[in-house]
Amino acid sequence: MTHDLELRAVVFALKMWRHYLYGTRCTVFTDHKSLQHILDQKELNIRQRRWLQLLSDYDCDIRDHPGKANVVADALSRKERSRPLRVRALVMKMGLNLPKEILEAQTKELKPENLS
């Protein structure tokens, strides 16, 4: 399953950056070591085969970059989440004559002496 998630992330990145990467040589660094050897595997599910077909359209290498060496991504993934702020609600009661009051206010504002 983690195989699929990592490969899915690579495919997503290639699709997002297609207009920059298509036709140029690129290197994909991943901390999922087994992705380096996915092209050599004999048993792949249908999804993985489809994604590998998409990968074959690009001129890219998949290389291992250990998680310990990738301190920036590691720091971002371990960043503490701040607690959401409390939401305060405003309760407003509207009477049945509200449409009439709105119409009167609009009429008053459209009078010539109020337009300047």
C-alpha cells in the first residue's frame, strides 16, 4: 500500500509539472527506497502498471534520498498543528416586516438629495 502512495505522489508531481518536465531529463528523489526498483518488478497491480506507463513518457530517474538527509521536508511533516480558533456566532432575529424595511431603506437612499 505504501508503494502505491509513494508512486502516486511521484505521478501527481509529474502531472502537475508536466509543462516543465516533459521532454527534459529530470531526477525524482524519494525516501521510499523500493521505488528505485519498481521498474524491475515482475508483479504489479493494474494501477501501478498504468502509472509506470505514464512514467515511461518522461525522461526521469528515481533515486533514493534518505529521510534523515531531507531535513526540510522532515521538519515540515513534523510541524506542530495549531489548534483552530474558536468561532463566535451572531444570532440575529428577523421580523416578518424585514422585506418592507429593506425596501423603505432602499427607496430612501435612492432619493435625489441622498445621491450626492
